[in-house]
Amino acid sequence: MDFSLSEDQLSFQSSVRGLLERSCPLDVVRVVAAGDRDAAERVVRDLDALGVRGVMAPEADGGLELGLLDAVIIQEMIGRQCAPGDFSGAAIVIAGLSSFGGTSAARAWMTKVVSGDVRPGVALAERIGVRDGTGLRLEGGRLHGRSLFVVDGDTATHLFIALPSGSLAIVDATAQGVSRVPLRTIDATRVFSEILFDGVPAEVLTGESLAGAAVNRMTAVARLLVAADALGAMQVMLERAVAYSLERKQFGRVIGSFQAVKHMCAEMAARLEPLRALIWHAAHAFDEGSEEADLLILLAKSHAAEVGVFIARTATEVHGGMGFTDLVGLHYWFKRIGVSRQVFGAPEAVRGEAARLQGWVSS
């Protein structure tokens, strides 16, 4: 049995990687991290030209009708280049909208997301964990409260929000009563937002799906995509560490010839490849509708967090003092991995959810 990517997937992966290498080299990453939103928008437009926004949407709604595995491949390439963009937000929302049994309202929103007429922001804090002083409430069709770590909230035209009831609400991000506050993290290549709602009209989607199915599906996709993003960043850090070890000389020899450095690089590779297999397997299980898909995604997210810490630290150590300089730029991937560890659930919380799903602990 062949567990590798198909020829079409490899070709698609190569196309996305090639485009991003041209559109988002390290110099562009630097200006994006410095706050240049125009540079970020140019990268977004280049990605949209490939049609990746609708990768998981049905062809009838303008999409490519591919699976989560294909979205994972794209997100890995985005993480590889430390690229900005709202691909993950669109994929997360499309996955949620597909749970509504093809209702006219859900299909209308999906078509707008695929075309780019609607740029979605994703607020899943109510599903993953609410901090003190935050939270949302829906009263008379109007939304009140605030949500943290909203994905793509800065560029969103509409916000797709998990409600405490498990339902999915949609809010016009430009409506009166919506306030956006950028949240500062160590990762300057991505923007997360705090959104405040003061009696904002909200559309609550209903359909034949089970209560909360859309939000649960969105959460699963979000977690696997952030794991894939970290995977791409880890791959770059490993490759850069190996390349540096073959250039840097000490005592008249390249440091890659020293046994200790060989062990460090080999250990990074040995931890990275099983993680890649786990992420791909989780995506395949999701696409096949397997009962174990939710558990595999939880395990992939938590494992990516731990492997990411090891590879980010070890690759920086191989570079020595150069690893901390802006000239090398390794810190962009280091910080991206660090934030990905926490987004959509820290590893401890995600493993706890996996334990409850298997009945090992009570809910």
C-alpha cells in the first residue's frame, strides 16, 4: 500500500511552494513582520490566484472539492515560508459551513468565501476555552461580549463565531458595535485580534446537522492546520541547520563533521518524520469520515507542539550565536512555532480533551 502523496498532490504542493518562495522570501517576511500590510496583501492575492481559498469547497460552490489533506499540504507550505494570509480562516469556515446539510444560507456564505467577496475571521474561543473577563452572549439576535485570539480578524469582512450554545453565528465585521484590537504576540508574521461586540446583529445558522457539529468540525480543522503550519516551519529550521553545519567551520573542519552536531540534526529528522505521518494520517481519517479522526487530530496538535519546541531549540543551537541574529532570520520560524503551540489549545489542554474523548477521565 502506498502512503505517499499522489502525483496530483505533489504537483499542487510544488506549485504552492514555488509561488510562495517567489512571493514571500525572507525579505518580504521581514517587512510583513514590521507591519507592512500592503506586502501581506500581495502575498494573499498571489495565493488566491491559485484558487486555494476554496480547496475544500464543493465544485458547485466554486471550490476545488478536495480534502483536508490537500489543505494541510497548502498550510505546510505557508508555514514553511512564514507567509501571511487568510487561507486557514477560509478553510476553517468552509469546513464548518459544509456541516449544514447544503442549506441555502450555508451555501450562499460558502460561495462568497470561495470567491473572496467575504473574508472570514474565525472566533473559536467559546469552544476551546474562555478566559476570565471574556465571553459572549446572544440576546434578542444581538451579540455582546468579547472574544480573544480571533484568526484573521484584522482583515475580515465577516466574523464566524462559536457561541456558548455550540451554534455558529455570523457578524458583519464593519457593523456598528464591533471593535477590533490587535493582540500582540511574539509572532509578527500573523495577526490575531481581540474583538468586542456591543449589541451587534448576528445571523445564527441552523440546519439539519447535529448541535455543535459545525463548530466542532471547524475546531478540528483549525487544530490540524496550525499543526501543519508548524510542521512547515520545523522543516525549514531543520534544513537551515543542516545547511549551516556544512558551511560553518571550526578547528579547520565544518561543524557538520562533528559527531555531536550530526546527532542533533539526526534527532530533529527522526522526530519530524513521524509527526508528518501523524498529521497526514489525521487528515486522511477526517476526509474518510473515520470515527478516530477527532482523536488523531488532537494527538497531532499536541505532538506538533512538543516536537516543535525541540526542533526550534535544537536548530537554533546548531547555528550557535548566529541563530539569534536577524541576518539569519531563524527567529521568525522559532516564534511562529511557539505561537502555534498555544493557538487553538495548548498541548496540555488538547491532551486532556483526548483523554476525555477516550473515556480515560470524566468530563
